[in-house]
Amino acid sequence: MILEYTPIGVIHSPHTRLEGMPIQPSGAAGIKGTVEVFQEYEPGLKDLDGFSHLFLLYHFHRNSGFSLEVTPFLDTEKRGVFATRAPKRPNSIGLSVVRLTGVEGRILQIEDVDILDGTPLLDIKPYVPAFDVRQSVRTGWIEASSDRVSSHRSDKRFT
């Protein structure tokens, strides 16, 4: 089976290099960017301005190859890629929750951006706490290091 996706836009951010970027949106608090939705998809933005946060699904366009076991940014031990948020994945799909601060035509103003400038956007979904927040969650190996995510930056391990 072959799947093909067509980008619906481009994400713009101040992050022009993979090294030194925040590794998650919580480490990118206040960093501003924009989403440029291609003109043919602009009607799909109707009513989006009523939401404060969005899920952005995007293509890790600077990745090549993948590893099924990786050493994630917040750890020194190899983990299965599906137990991490490492970017080198079998399907190079990224996911970030960003804050929506404005909609101007087909341009979305966003904050808390941990995404590389020029990243192809695959989809947008509204963040809805009643749908998305879960109680009594377990976070596996990340539990011991999640407090470091806001200060940790990417390095060369996935370039």
C-alpha cells in the first residue's frame, strides 16, 4: 500500500537550524510563528478563530532514514522509537500543540512553536480539552526527566 499526502501549507518559525531548537512546545513557550495555509485550503479555516490551541501535523522534511531504537533527547538509554517523540520515524510525521493567537485570512498566528522554519503542514485539528485531556495517565520512562523539557534543546543526534 502506498500513501501520498499533499501539504496544505507551510509553517514559519524563527528556527532555521535543527540544532538548538526546543524539543517540545512546552520548551518553546512564547516563541512566535505563523502557518501559511495554501489558498485552496483557506475555506477550511472557517470558525478556527474560536479555538485557543491547535494540533499541527507536519512532515519532518529534513529527516532521512529512521531508527527503531533511538536515544531520545531527555535520556541516555536507547528506547523504542514509538516510546519516544524522536523525529527519525518510519513515517516522518510530527505533532505539536500550539497556541492560536490570530487568524488573518489564510495566515494563522501561533505561539509555542517548536517546529523548523519551512516545514510542510499536513493537517490542523483543534485542541479540545473534553476530547484530548486524560486523567490518571502514565508516562513511562519520560516521568523521570519530563521536568527538563522546557530547558532542553536539540542537538546533532537526529540530523
